Amino acid sequence: MRLTTKGRYAVTAMLDLALHEGRGPISLADISSRQLISLSYLEQLFAKLRRNDLVKSVRGPGGGYQLSRDKADIYIVQVIDAVNESVDATGCGGKGDCHEGEACLTHHLWCDLSDQIHAFLSGISLADLVARRDVQEVSQRQDRVRLQSIEFERIEATG
């Protein structure tokens, strides 16, 4: 079972948005800088997240993205589903054609595992993750590093 980069990045970006939501709309450039995710990749992900009503965009100066509803009402499985990511532990994509066109000996075991993972992710909201101390500590470290980088760039530019 492997969650691809698309699903991981989508969850990471949404969690970043949830952690910084009190600051107004968050630019994708800010998320890109903090999370080291390509800006163009974030643009693709956020187009899907917006289409699935998980985020809304704010245009103009100071614009960016906001969660479309309370972080307690956005579950990790919704984020993964929004970017067309599959949480599937089978080798056949759940089709049941894994052994010469038929279900393999362990097909139903892997289907059950996929169901368990889906249920697990359905029970975790962005608010649950934001409330975790370890998540808050990592976010604070990332903010410090980003501020140091901005300060360094300012000093380099002036001289």
C-alpha cells in the first residue's frame, strides 16, 4: 500500500492552510516555500481541491486560498479523494483480476486493509491534526526557517 506524492502533498498543503488560517488568505507561494512543494504542482492540486469545495480562492492583493469550511469538517480522506488519489492496498486496483484474470488468494485481505485505511482516514479531520502538539512544533519550526530566509534575502538585496 502506497500513497503517492499527489495525495501526500495535497494533505500537507491542506494542513498548512489549516495551521495558518488565522492570517487571512494564504498564497500558494507561501505554502510552496514552507513545504518545499513546487508552485506549479500546488496550482494543479488546488484546482482539484477548489472543484471539490475544500478550498476557496480570494483574488486581488493579499489574496490566496482559504478553507471552504471549518477545519473540523474536512477529513483527510476527502482531501485524498479530491485529488483522485486511491487508497488501495491491492495489486490489481481492486478489480479482482490479480491472478490470471481472477482474484488472487489474498485479494480479499488487501481489500479489507484498504477499507480499514479508508475508515481510518475518514475519522481524522484537519482540526484533529492541527491540535496535535507534534504538528504544531513542526509548523512553528517551518515558520521560523521561512522568516529567516526572508530576512536573509532582504539583507542580500540591500547589500
